[in-house]
Amino acid sequence: MNFDFSEDQKFLGNEARKFLESECPMTAVRLVLNDDDVSHNADVWKKVVEMGWLGTAIPEEHGGLGLGLLEVCVLAEEMGRVLAPVPWASTVYFFTEALKIAGSSEQQADVLPRIVSGDVVGCYAASEGPGNPTAANLKTTFDGSTLSGTKVPVTDGDVATHAVVLAKEGSGASLVLVDLTGEGVTRKTLQTLDPTRSHAEIVFDKAPATRLGNAGDGEMLNDQILDHAAVLLAFEQLGGASRALEMATDYAKERYAFGRPIGGNQAIKHKLAEMYVKNEVARSNCFYGAWAVSTGAAELPEAAAAARIAACEAFWFASKENIQTHGGMGFTWEVDCHLFYRRAKLLAVQAGAPKVWKEKLVRTLENKNAA
Amino acid sequence: MDFNDTKEEAEFRAEARAFLGKHLDPKGDKPLRQRVDGSEFMRRAKEWQKTKAENGYAQITWPKEIGGRGGTPMQQVIWNQEEGKFDAPTGPFTIGLGMCIPTVIAFGSDEHKKRYVGKALKGEEIWCQLFSEPSAGSDVAGLKTRAVKDGDEWVINGQKVWTSGAHYSDYGILLTRTDPSVPKHKGLTMFIVDMKQAGVEVRPIHQASGGREFNEVYFTDVRIKDSDRLGDVGQGWKVAIVTLMNERLAVGGSPGPDWAEIMAYAKEAGTMSDQAFREKLADWYVAAQGYKLTKFRTQTALSRGQTPGPENSIGKIITANHLQDICNSAIEMQDHYGILTDSDRMPADAIFQQSFMWAPGLRIAGGTDEILKNIIAERVLGLPQDVRVDKDLPFDQMKSG
């Protein structure tokens, strides 16, 4: 049995934690929070690029480190702990994975090295409004060379230089790659519940685009990419949930009421113990997702869904009960609790809300059972 | 990451499997316990325990000098996994070998070890653990069973409760109060007690589930030699902690129908299209996986020769509630009809109905949900202990009820 990260991977995680605690403190997150005109923390992003992390799971032939997705999982958890206000998840979990899964060798050779160097910042545009996008309800269209339609909301859509877009082509759906700095693209920054990770509406008007993968494979590829992204996002959520539990625990030890620390009361103790249980359930499911995504296992669909469902629940519970444990202080702008609450909700709906993944999971179990 | 054995682990697994295959049949539809009567089951259990002991499989991590194998915790895990695939008559020795005998080894005299360890290991004598009382459950240190010194003997009077296996046990470890004039943790003393002697009366408890698996044990003027004391007078709490530490290692295992069983049931009942049910099914899958995979993490630490982290403490909190929730939904799935317990009419031999009545007990046995959460909060998260108003109060001035 070898169901844990290796010593090298744990070392990477520890180093990343030290680096992020020093380079990306909450003050760095608040610079983005407090200024509507700032989409991300460019200083932190520059340092992340310099660390070479963007190339973690990019092959060496394309300028990456040639490590694997297990290492990305480790970094994702650390990014989650500090609520990193940078387009990391969009670029690494979605855009890079999309290129690796669906891109031609020419597309990969063209774009992957520029991700590593920081010249390309990616995003993933699927959503067009309320509901989960499917081939049947997509309105954005691709005619073989240009893209037209509106994508909203797109995480990091105003920061990114390039997007992978899910679009209708003929009667099916295809994935396409678009240069967002080219013609036919208009972007508008949107107000969201989580201002520390920016969102845009992107309008395409005959924007030049190239297909990723085969025509009509869009929905299938989208599912594959989301399975990858779900596992990586789950680690980011796990990092946030772990940090929220630590914050609540620390506060419960130092905050006195009725002559003693509030953490001596069972109402608080049991709440925090429940947080711990949910976090460990999430961690174990995340590990399984990490195993499945890094080995290309046939179990990936159910493993990714379970990791995502468990991580959404853990971060939601930890972030809301962290505020509750902090009492009135927890409801102030100055105390960081609300930043975790905001991020927890963003990560729970980006890539499809838990209900979407629960349905995916049950369908997978049914199909397995029928086979 | 992988789920494979190391080379050494694979070798041990093959060896264990070969040994098991030589002596036992693979697991069938119904466990042995349900196919034969109680005395026949006990006869076979003792026989199997003897075979294991003679071949070094009875207690794998114990040193060879006392009849163990001198093996690793990982080997014990592998043995348990493999034995679980066979129709093995196990159970009656778990408490004795998992909790009582380790306490005897830690605190007993050389004579005790010579007299008791080997016989317990070979299944010749069975042990039970006598801690809980009617007014001392979660707060075990509040127990009232009295031991009064009389020459070189102690005289025991009182009542124990929820004693598994007391009706077939030969010996027990008994926690008593020897000094009521000091605070509760300080006046306790542990003994070895002969369960077959006069004055020990075992009565089965009629459980809420209808079964009678546990017992009350009454002690009336029972005499125990001072030489059968474990640890010093007044040190019983320290001794009991050692026993209970071992309990946490002994308890575990998934206790009943899970997501796959209720999914099969829902297909049969035609309720798989119910969206609310589908969402719950996903949650049950995630919880069951969470429990199973957390055990894999613990095994990984053992396999690497490391001390497992505290994550395993989440086990029973998850499984007990999980079972109750699944059974509740399975019953409601069939509306009024779900109330029937007739195993001929109900799917899966009415396992959901049976487990529905068993689940409340599971949430209490071996540490209630609330106590387990306290343990996580205090030992894992480092939060302060509860207020203990009785902590420094002499036991005989304490309120109880």
C-alpha cells in the first residue's frame, strides 16, 4: 500500500508553503480585494512564473519541469491555503490540461512553452449563463475558423491572453483555442462574490480561432478536462478548508468568554471536530483522485467526482463555521474569514456545482453496474 | 501512488493466503455464525484459534517469546484482510487478545503472564472487559463497584454492564473503586477476576434491537486475591487507559449495508430516477470511500514503518451515522411497506430493517459520537478539556444519578 505522496512531493509542498507564506500573505490578497481595477496580484504571479511552477506537469520538450499531476496537486493545496489571487487554476488546471488532452502536437509546441515562460495566461470558457453548458444549449458558435457568441462568466477572463472555449459546431460541440488579444474579442470585468479571483464576460465577434481536437468531440473533451480540473481544484479547496479549520481552532483557543477559552465548550469543540472529519474525508477522496488522474486510471470519472463533492462540502462547511466560530469579529471586513467564505463558494460552482457532479457520479456508478 | 504490496508484503500475503486456504473454505453467502448454533461456533472458533497460535498467526505483532510472530503492524493488517476473505470463525477472542491480555502483559506479574497469556492465545480461555456500569458509561471513572480489602484478599460488590462475551468468558479484567474518599480517578484499582466463581452472576441484556449480545454482570461478595491485582492500589485509571488505547486499535470495520446495497435495492424498487435519492447516493459513496481510503492512508504509514496520523479517529463517527442514514432511506423508499421485517418479503433478507435497529447502538458502543468528537477536539486539534466540576472532589461527595 502506497497511498500517500512521496517524500519528494511532500518536500515540494513544504517549500511551496514557506514560499507562499512569505510572498503571498493575506495583505497581497487584499490588494486585489480592495481595488476594483486590479484583477490579480501581478507581483505574486511573476514570482510563481519564476519558480517554474506553471511548467510542473508540462513535458521537458516544451520547456516544462516534466513532473506530473501529483506535483500539481501538492502545489494546488498550497495555493488554496493562501487564497492565491493569481490566474493559476485557470492556466494550469484548465487551459494547460485542455492543451495536453486535446491539442495537436503543433498547438502544444506553440503554446505550452509560452505558458511556462509566463507569456501566455490561459482561461477556460464554457459557461454562457445559468445552468451547466451542454452541446444542446450552447449558443456560442464556431464555423471552422472564427468564433462568435458570449461567454459569461469566465474565471480570469480579463487577465488571460488565451482561452479554450466550448462552442457549438454544426449539430455538436467542439473545443477551440482563441487568442484573446486578437481581433473580434471584447471583454468586460464583472463583479462577483469573490473579487480576489477576477471574472469577465467575453464577447466573440468572428474572432479567429482554431479547433482543439476533432469537430464534434467538444463535450467528450470537456468532460475529460473537467475530470482533471476537478481533482486539482479539489486540492485547492482542501488547502482552503484546512486553513479555515486552523484559523477557527487558533481563535477558539485564544478567545475568552465566560472566563475561559470558547474552544473548551462542546458546541465549539464538536463543530471543529466535524470540520476535521469532513476535511479528512475530502483529503482521502482527493488522494484517490490524484492517483486516478496521475495514472490515467479507468476509475477517474468517479474518483474526480468524489474528490470534488467531498472538497466542496469540506470547504463550504469549514468556511462558514470559521466565521461562526469567530463571532462578530468574523463578520468584519478586516478579519480574513470572509475571504475563505467567498473563495469556497467560487470554487464550488466553477466547473459545475456539486449537484452536477453528484449526478455524474451516480451515472458512472450505474454504467459500471450495468456493464 | 499505488495500491500494491511491497515485495515483502506480497510474500507475506501469499504465505497467509496459502495457510488460510489449507485450513478454511472461502467466504460463502452466509457466515458460519448463521449456519451453526452457538456452541458449535464456539467449538470451531477455539479450534481455529489454536491452529493460528500453533503456526504463529494468532497475534502477529507480539514478540515470539510470548507466542507472537514478531511481525509488523502491516503484516497484521494483511493477515486480517486475507482472513476476512475466508469463512473464519473469529470474534470471541478479539477483546481478550486485543485489550485484556495486553493489559496483563503490561501490569501483571511473571506468574500472571505464564498462567494466562498462552492459554488466551490458544483460545483455551476467553476474557472479557468489565469497565462500564449503569451510572458510568462515557464517564467510566465514575464507577461504583466496590473492592474492600480483607486480609490478603479483596471483596467485590457491584454491577457492570454492556460486557461483551461475559457469558462465555473464563476471566475478566475488572475496574473497581477501592477508595471513595479521594477524587474519582485516584480511587480506582484493576483486578483479574475468575468469571466462573461463586458470586459472579451474568445476565443477558435485552437490547432495543431485540437481540441479547451483551450482558450485565453482578458481583456479590466475590473474593479476589491481592496477588491478582494489576498495577498498584489507586492506579486503576492508568491501567485502564492502557486497555482503552488498545481498544482503538481493535475496533473498526464497515458494519452493514452500504451504498452498493441500497443502490441495488433502489433499482429493484424502481426508485433510481428520484433526484433526491440520487444526490444522497452520491454522498454515501463519497463517505464510504472517505472511510475506506482513510484506512489506506493509515496502512500506508504502517507500510512505510511510520506512526499513523490521527486521521483514523474519524472512522466510527462516519460509519455509524452513515449506516443509520442509509437504513432510514431504504425503509422510507418503500413507504408503508418498508416497515416490514419479514426477511422472506423484504429485499436483502431485511438487512436494512435489522441494521436500522442496530445503528443506534453502534453510535454509542466503544465511545459515543460525542465522546469521539471530544477526543478529536482535544487530542487532534488541541482544544481545552471540558470543565470537570468533579475533578478535585472526593468521590463520596460527588453527585451522581
